[in-house]
Amino acid sequence: MRRRRLLRGVAVTAAAAAGFAHPAGSPRPDTDAAVGDALVAGLRDAMLGIGARPPGTEIPDALLERALAAFHACDYTALAVLLPGAIRAGHAEGTGTGLARAYTLATRMLVKLDEQQLGWMAADRARQYAGSTGDPMQSAEAARQLAVLARRAGWHDQALSIALSAADDPALRTAGPDGAAQRGLLVQSAAYTAARAGDADGMRELTGEAAAIATALRGTTRLRHHGGGFSPATVQLHLVSAENSAGDPGRALTAAEALIPQQLPTVERQARYFSDVATAYAALGRRADCVRALLAAERMAPQETHTRPAVRTMVQGLLVSGRTTTELRGLAARSGLNF
């Protein structure tokens, strides 16, 4: 009897965390930080197999497409429902391709929220399910996310090896323009790793290689719903991030000036542009410009700005390092930060 009561309690908790129907009068997340926590909890429980697929849930592919749209729009309230639901539905249906895509998206979201432990779990499952499909594009994208996690763990040589080995897969070279775009995504990921490793020259060489691939694709945006999009604009955005990581915020701002944010394929990428610009301004001590860039990111994607740990850390640093303004205090309050 006690075991049944405990399991019923777990089921209710899992459903609430994943954003499914709450009983009347039960509390809901009331801040973006709480939405981020609910998203992580929902992914955790779906990955652990806690909680059943709710009756009447739509087919896995439809759920996943909606989850991708929510990710690209930085709508984390919707994503907290849709992505765990897509994982549960995928397991219920046994769809290898759908699960590979769902776990790859989960990895991207968990990396963004700095949830490394769950990220490794999701990345490993993405790789396994991608391998079972025999689809080189899915395997390559799963490898790219694994390389990101290795980079964040400080394993730079291993991250470079994973990304560049995947980019050299002959199957990508026979996969047409999308295969070329996937190679470009892997190469620009390797460039960012080189920057984190302190190899600015290597970073710029690899970025040039990715840019050449983007140019050869005639400037079109490929893989918008697969890898977040690949185009000359996305390569330039990675250059902004990479110059910051290489310790040259001045070069990062120069790279940013060459990019029109509206050229980027999704709201998520556009918001990343403004947060990267803010990072460069913060490194240069240009507080007012940094806050303006953060406010631009917030207007573009409020939940992304309020939830992402890297941005919250930047805002917290501004609060304690100098004079605050009404705009900065307002941003901090909306981000759920104490000051």
C-alpha cells in the first residue's frame, strides 16, 4: 500500500514537472527561472521513464516539430511540455529517428541550461538512436552535440577529434547540400573548441573553412530545423562567440558589426547574437552598452535571457561590480536575481 501511494505521488510530480494538466488550485511556475527548472525536471523524468505518456497525446513527430518550433522561438513554457512529451511518445511508439532527434534537441537545451550530467545522458542516447537509424545526418548531429559537451568539460582535444572526424565522414559528402551544411556545422563547432583551447589562429582557420562551405551553398540557410541553421550569417555568429572565447572582445565586436541579426534564421540565434555582444562589452568594461545589449536580448527572447545561466551570471556580475541603473535593476528583478 505504501509503495502504491509513493508511486502515485511520483506520477503526479512527474506530470507537473513536465507541464501536463495540473489539478485545480495547484501552483504553476511563476517565473522564467521556475520554467527552466520545470523543463529540466520534465526532461529528467522523461529520460528516466518516470510518468506514463498522457492519454490522447499526439503522435511523436508532431510533438517533436512543435518542440523544435518552441526551442527556436525560446518559448520554454511550451517546450517544458512538448519535449518531455515527445521523448515519452517516442519511446511508446519505438521510433528510432524521432528519438534521435528528440534526444539531440534535449542535449542542446540541457547544455544551454548548464545541466551537464543530464546532457551527457541525452547525448549518449541521441548517438545510440542515431546509429540505429543508419542516417548519417542524424549521427553527425549527435556527434556535434557530444563534442559540445566534451568541450564544456575541458576535453578540447577530444572535442576536436569528435567534431572533425564526424565532418570527414564520407557519407556526408554524398548527402548533397544538407550534407555539406552538416559538415559546416561540425567545422564551426571545432573552431569554437579551438578558441576555448586558446588557439585563436586555429579557430580563425576553421571558421574560414566553415565560411567557404557556406559560400559554396550560395548563401542559403540549410538545416534550419536540424542543427539550428547553417548559412554565412550563422558562421559569422559563431565567430563572434569564438572571438569572445579566445579573449579578444574587440574582434568579437568587429565580427558582430559585420552581421545583421535579422539575417539569423531563428529567434534563438538572434538572441544569442545580442548576448554575445553583451559579453564583449562586459569584457571591455562598457557597462551601459552591455546593459543595452542585454535588454535587446530580453526583448527578443525574454525566457532565454532570464533563464540561461551564462546571461544570469553576467547580470549578477554587473550588479556587484559597479553603479547600477534602473534598467539593470529591472532586468535583474525580471531574471529572479537578488540585489
